[in-house]
Amino acid sequence: MRFGRPTGTGTGTLRGVTEEQLTTRILWKMDTRILPILALLFLCSFLDRTNVGNARILGLEADLGITNLQYNQGLAVFYATYIASELPSNLVLKKITPRIWLPLLTITWGVVTMCLGFVRNFGSFFAVRAVLGVAEGGLLPGIVLYLSGLYTRQEMALRIGVFYTAASLSGAFGGLLARGLSAIGPRGGLEGWRWIFIIEGLITVVSGLVAYFLLPTNIMTATYLTTEEKEFASLRLQGRVGSSTGDRFNLVLERQESFKWSEVYRGIFNLQVWLTASAYFAILSGLYSFGLFLPTIINDLKFTSNPNQSQLWSVIPYAVATPVTVLIAFASDRLKLRGVIMLFTLPVAIIGYAVIANVESASLRFGMTCMMAIGMYSSVPCVLVWNSNNSAGHYKRATTSALQLAIANCGGFVATFVYPSSDGPLYHTGHTVVLGLLVYGWFAISANVLWCMKINKDKDSGRYSHFEGSGDDRDPSFKMIL
């Protein structure tokens, strides 16, 4: 099909160029200019929330004079403030614009991370972790909401997968970086673990500044797109060109939508969000505990002679999980499936936890950490984008995206308390708890797949006909992605 003058527009066109070619050109420009920036911000986010695990095995607890319980309390308060800030942040995102809000959050938590390098006791450690949670809480739900206004529903999982690999890369990069930065100290009256926070916080501030200058607010403000490309990209998101009718329910048509509490309520009282959020809660309980305690777990395997070598060994599971995560996200978009894909990826992590919780062989236990990483990380892009795919109406989608993450991030509380040092070196209790949660997550995902199938069947049978033309996800032509 050739792209001539679009209906209802009065601007020039790119004659002689097929829709497929133009779509490829636009996606390439956005992918190469937006995704690397978002991946950088997310890498900094995961790095700055989990680097405390690297600092711990290098003497943080001893130097601050805090107990294992106080250390866990410092982790828990981060997740409490992180969760509390997610929904409010998403509701103001539209007014402040992503180009300003996302970099501002990044710069703020970068400064706060640097402050962690100067804490001297439990009180200051607790307070700074609390502020860090407030600053970081709005990033991920904001990114998901932002991307939903740039890409169609069928393109989201791969893009989420690409930037979410930054989470797994942060584990690998964090271990290497922590090993190098810790060698700076003691210098300037600061121990080596303090330099991890100071330097990584500084990197985050610089990343936030880069994002401010390079991220566009939306399609129409992207300077690297020509006028014709902006016009066509807008039409794609409205479903007026291309083959996907469901994409007409997109942020492009929602820019003039006014705030309504009824849309917030519609997002909160939505069965899908509770099923996927509780499943995501199970996954994040594993992911956060994995990020926070993997250096400790590997150190207790006695593979290495010192903690610095343990930092290097902790790189391997993340490095293995990264390419698999991208591959699964790509398959999810091509097959146009979310939950169905997870029914095959989650069992990989379930097997990993089942084995590591019940064997003593150090080499086998280390191998299971790779399976745990693969199963959990590769499941995240699917569950993260699923609610956004199946929600239309800006404020409903903003609510479901933030609510899902608020519920899911409660997994941070589980993560901070299920791996006490007294349970080492086997950590049977912690592994078993996460195993049980992941099994529940598998059943919750199964239930949501069946629920989405029922909604689609009801729409086909005419039960949603009174919502025709509503312009949101209740419209009969808006099909739920399984």
C-alpha cells in the first residue's frame, strides 16, 4: 500500500513510500533515540536501589554500627515510600510532561544516592533510603505510560523488554562497577563502599540531564521526525493506517481528555489489574531479593576467597538473563501474547528455586541462580505491559499502570526480610517463600488469560454493544490481548 495524502490532513506526504517502509523508518528513529535513554534511566534506578547489597558485603553494616534487622528496615522503608509515590506521580505526569518529570526524578534520586555515601548511623541511613524511595517511585510507571503514547499495543512488549534489560544489566554492571569503585577507598576519610554510592549517584545525575535534553514530550515534538513522519505516526496510533483497529484507543486521542475520578475508579476496580499485579508482586519478591542478596548468597557458596571476587561472580546470572529477556519480549510482540508467554517462562524460575532450596552442591546452586534470573527477568516485560495494552483512556491507563506497580512493589517488603543472614549459607526459608509466590503467580496469570478470553467472547456476542463508540477499552472493537 502506498502512502499518499492521509484523510483529514492538509500537510504534505511522502509519495511512493509504502506504509511498511514508513513505519519501519519511524520505529527505527524512535527506538534508537528514546529506548537507550529510558534504558539508561532504568539502569540507574535499579543500580541505585540495589547497590546497597554490594556495599553490605564490603562493610556497610559494621561501619554504620547497624544490626541485620536495622539493615532490613532501611530496605523496607525504601519500598514503602516508593510504593506511595507511584500513583500520584503518574497522575501528574500528563500536566508536567514526561520530558521534564522523568529527568527531574532521576536527578533527584541521583543526589540522594550520593548522600548515602555520607551517612554515619542508622537514623541517617533510614532517612536517606526513605527519600530515595519517593524519588524513584514515579520512574517505571511513568515510562510505561510514556511509551504507551509512542507505540502501538503490539509494539510495546519488545520496547519494554529492551529497556527492562537494563535491570538485568544493572546487576552485571553493578557488580563490576562496585568491584572497581570500592578500590578507591579508603580515601578522603571515606571507606570503599561509600564511593559506590557517591560515584553511581553522580552518574545518575548526569544521566538525568542527558534525558532532559534528548527525550521528546510526545510524537509531535520529536525533532528527529519530519512533518510527514509525525503525521503518519499520529495516524498509526489512532488506528487510521495500518491493520490494528485496537490502536485507535491511544494517547494521541486522549490528549484533550479531562481528569475524571470515574476513570480512576474504573482502573482501581478492575479484575485484570489485581490478577496481574499480584502475579507481578510474586515476581518482584523474587527479583528484589535476588538483586539485594545475590552477592551475599554467592559469597556464602565459598566459590571465592574474598567478597570482591563474589562481586564478579554475581555478574554471570544477569549476563545470561539479558539476551533471553529481549528474545522473549520479541516473541511476545510477534505472537501478540502476554500471559500465555509467561505460562512458559515462569516455570523456569520455579524449577530454579525448587532446586536451590533443597540441594547443597555449590556448583548446582550457582547454576540455579542463572535459571532463577532467566525465568523472572524474561517474564517482566510481558506482565509489565499487559495492563497498559488492555486499558484505554489516559487516566484509566495511568491508574492501572501505577496501581499494578504499587501492589507489585510490595514484594520489596518480602525481599528485605526473607533472607536473614542467620539462614545462610543455604537460605532454605527464603528460597521456599519465593518458590511459593511464583507458583501462585503462575495460577494468577492463568486466571487472567481466561478472564481476557471471556471478555473477548462477550464482546463478540454483543454484550458490550452499548459501549460502541466509547473510545475506551469497553468498546466492542477493543480486543483484550491474552
